Amino acid sequence: VAGLFVFFHYRGLKASILAGILIALAFFTKQSAALIMLPVIAAWMLIDHRKALITGGVSLLLIGIGVIWLHVQSGWWSTFFIFEVPSGHGWNGRVWQFWGAEMLKPLGVLCLFSAILLWQLYREDKKKACAYAGLALGMIGGSFLMRLHSYSYLNVLMPAHAALALLGGLMIAHAIKTQTKTHITLVAAAVQLGMLIYNPLPLIPTQEDVKTGAKFLEEIRQIDGEVLMPE
């Protein structure tokens, strides 16, 4: 998100290089960052190809250097875990679960806000609409592809939810600025927040949980020799 912010809102050579550095750092945090950035860079090739080439080139160079360095330093284990293991995952077919239960059901209002924003931007400024469409495609599409992998978990939804939060917030700001159905927009935003309310108290461990945990640890402690606990 930091890389996207710098890339979208700052101009000049330094900003383009900084955005590339941040994207490279994101890649070494979670490799799906590359998947997310591809549509963004592609969209910006139609808007400011020099900026897109510099940022994309810097990030690609740093990622390449880092991947090679890790490969050599780890005796190829980094390549095995970063590339070979994910490539062996099958597809789970969670298409409707992703779009229904994990996107529309909890964040339906934000999905609608995002679609409206992109439509309004298309009517007002096609280049800006193209830029934010690339952002939506990269972050939401990236989450979708990751969710289709076997062994994926809810953490892969974070880019998609972040994109909806960003686009939804911009939609609210646009409605207030242009005085277009402001009251309806704010009520809808309140409804969206209401849909996300949950009670965190059941997540707090009870004294019984503490006792059960202590008992489990004691059972493990009494086993002779080494113990492997992969999960």
C-alpha cells in the first residue's frame, strides 16, 4: 500500500525509484505483491509510461538481485520454498465462496461503492479511471487467484479488502465533494460498518482455556526425546 501511495500521488524520478523500492520490499514480505503490481504497472503504461518503466524496472531489478542472493546464500532452499512449493499447489475451486461469502456478503456496500467510483472516474477522467481500475484488478484479482490455491487461508483476502476500503473511501470523498447523493452515501457507509460489527469477547481465552493449555504442555513435557509439532 505504501508503494502504491507513492506511485500514485508523487511525481519525479526519486518518487518513481522509491515506489520501486517499496514494491520490492513488499515482494520479499509476500511474493504475491508482484502479482498485484503487474496490472497497476500495465495500466500506468497508458498514462505515464516513463514513470511505469522506472518503477517497474527498479522493483524488477531489486527483486532479481534479492532472489539470486537468497538462492546462493541458502543453497537454493529459498527458491524451493518461494517458487517450487507454491507451484505445486492445486486449485480448490473456491470461486463462488470468494465472490459471495468473502466479498459481497461482508463488504457488499464497499463493492458497490468501488464500482460507482470507477464508473464516475471513467466519465470524468479516463486516465485516472484506468489507474484505479489497475489497482482494483491487481489487489482484488491477486487475492482471487491466491484464494483459488489449495492451502490458502483468509489472510490472502487482505489485498482485496484493502482495495475495497481505499476505493470505498474515495467514493465517499467524491460524493461529499460533488454533493452527489451525499446523505444516501453516508447512510450506506454506516450500514456497511454495521455489517462488520462483531463481539470480540468470545475470542478472549477463559481460565478453562489456560488450564487446558497448561495440561497439554505438561503432557508434551513428559514425552521422552524430541517432539515435532508442525502446527
